[in-house]
Amino acid sequence: MNLLFWGLTAGVIGKILVAIGILRVHYVMATEKSIDEIVIRSFRFEKLLTFAGIALLVFGYLLEIYFYSNTSMLTCEFGACKQETSIILSQ
């Protein structure tokens, strides 16, 4: 695997970690007794949106890996990668 694969992978993992951090903060705030019910309901909705976002991130990652697996972008070396990139971008 080359830098494209690792770059895509690191980007997706980073985004998912940010989403998990948001979920963790909302969980801690929702268990706090001083927050009213309206805020807790908005946290539940944001939790749903965050899980949907994580699912879309993973789905998009799988689509990108599938797309690049049909080319040699995931296994090419430096000079060949530049040529592959120009071919893909010209389509």
C-alpha cells in the first residue's frame, strides 16, 4: 500500500475519533443533572446525526478504496502514481 491508502485511512480514522469525542462529551453533559430536558433532547438528535455521519464516513471510505483498487493507485510507486493521478483527473 502507498501513501494514498494510508492518507485515506488516517483521515477517516481521525474523523471518526472526533465524532467519538463529541459523543463522549454529549454523554457526560446529558448525565449532568443541571441540564434541562430540551438540551438533552437536542443531544439525542445530535447523537443520531453523529452516528449517521460515522456510517457515511465509513461508506465513503469503502467507495474510495474500491474506486482506487481498480487502478494501480494503491500499489503504485512515486513516479507511476503521478502518471496515474493525471490519468484519473483527466477523465
